[in-house]
Amino acid sequence: MPQWTQRSRRALAEVRYAEQGTVRGEAVALREAFNLAATGRTPAAAERVQKAVNDLGGSDRALRGWLREQKAAYLHLTDRAAAERALAGALDDNPFVLRPVNGGAPVQLKAAAVQSRAAAEFLAGRYRDGVSLRLGVQALFEEAVWGEEERSDDAERAWQALGEHLGFASTRPEKLYGTGPDSLWALSAARQAVIELKTGCTTDTIAKKDMDRLGGSARWLNNHNPEVEAVPVMLHPSRAADAKATAVPGMCVITPELFEKLKDAVTAYAAALASSPDRWADEQAVREQLAHHKLTGDRFLTAYAEPVSPS
């Protein structure tokens, strides 16, 4: 035993430890958030955690989800609806975080007062440089994979984020409340797009069950928020209704071909804003690019969707 002890000590004698310790950025952020909350500034605490989420980027989704759960805890003290939305987003990144309470009354989605301003504020909070902006937009479209049902949740998450990049208030009611459409975009104060993503489908026509699902989602919005017009939208590999299906009145379809057209437009939008420092935070520049690429609430569906083709 003494010989073993001596050999062990000799083996460790040459070990050198770092002179300075390293504290992870998110640990610092959480401590600062706690200090803010301790003095009653819980909204500021939530914002501090969100900054840590932005700084983390997409490198560690599990950690990002956990941080968003911490943000929700602070939001819960002043805005329970916002906390529920934050938890739904956290769940997308980390399936082991707390789940939002289902069965409660859904919160009415409110359109941004000015789309370009909302987009500029979102982009400024999300991206630090032009390269990360271009890569972030590219990643959104890579998440939406056609013909693979197991990637449907990825597509829904990416579609919500796409709406935010364009300045639309965007949520996932079915994920958040257990009812309603896959996605909901507030195109304006008077119109909201009720969206069902069937990117995993491989059928040549829109099946009756999928058509019924879209119709039910439109009725959900009509009952929940009758003051706005529900615009039914479906992402599907075909815009032809099945012979047994009844098309939802006023519905339009985004097919893979139109999705590629949209991808090109949004990529160009991001590239233009990334062409000079902080241009993506300039409301006027964002407004010009949204209009140029037909990404505004009044032109989006006209440019990137087509009416359903009856059976």
C-alpha cells in the first residue's frame, strides 16, 4: 500500500491546473437574472435569460430549451400567457422541460402594429452578424423536409420561426393548447392564416381527413376570435382535393414548388439585410425588403400559395 501511494503521488506531481476558472456565459446570465428578479424586476430577468438564449444560438438545443424554461418561470410572475408560450417553445428544444398547461382558454393572437418593425426587432435580438442571419434562415428551410412524416414537428417549429423572421405574430396552438391548427400567423389586425403542415404526406391528393382537419382549425379560430378572418392554408405536396374530400372555402395550398419559390425569396431577403452591418435592425430597410420580395401580410399568400384544385 505505501508503494502504491508513493507511485500515485509521483504520477500526480506533474499535473498542472488552470490558473483561472471558467464560468459559462449562461451561468452568469442566470445569476444576473436572479438578482434582477430578487429586486422585483422580473420582466428584465426574463429578457436577460432570453439574451443568453440568443447568444447560445443553435449549438445546444437541450440547453436552449432549459434556458427558455427558466425564462418562462420569470414570465409567469407577471404574464402567465407569455410564460405558456415560452414553455411551448422550450418544449420544441427539450422534451424534458415542464409542459404548458393544456385545456385553458387560448390566448388571442395579436398582429404586430407594424410588420417591418416587429421583424427588425426580432432579427436584431436573434442575430449578431450577417453571417449568422444567413445561416439561420438557411437552417429554417433545412428543417422543413418534404415526404418524411417523422420530420413534421421540425417543419412546424421552423414555420413558426419563419413567421417571426418576417414580422408576423406566430404561434403553434395545437402544440401549446392541444387544440387548434399546427400554426397560426397574424397577417394583419383583421386576417390570420390558419395553417396545417402536411409536409410529411406523400399522397397525390389532399385526403379527406386532412381537409377536415383544416376545416376544423378554421372553425376553431372563428369560435375563439370571431373578430378576425380565418384564412385556411395547407402545406401539401398536392393542391388537388381527393374525390371524397370537400375543400375548405377560401383555402390555398403551398406545394413544394411554391415552397422553393418562398425559400428563394426569404433567402434573398436575408442576404440583402445581411449585406451591411446591422441593416437587419433598420426598420426602413426591412420594410423595403419585405415589400420587394412580396413577404408582406397582404401579398404573402398571393405570391406563394395557390387555390386548392377541386376533385
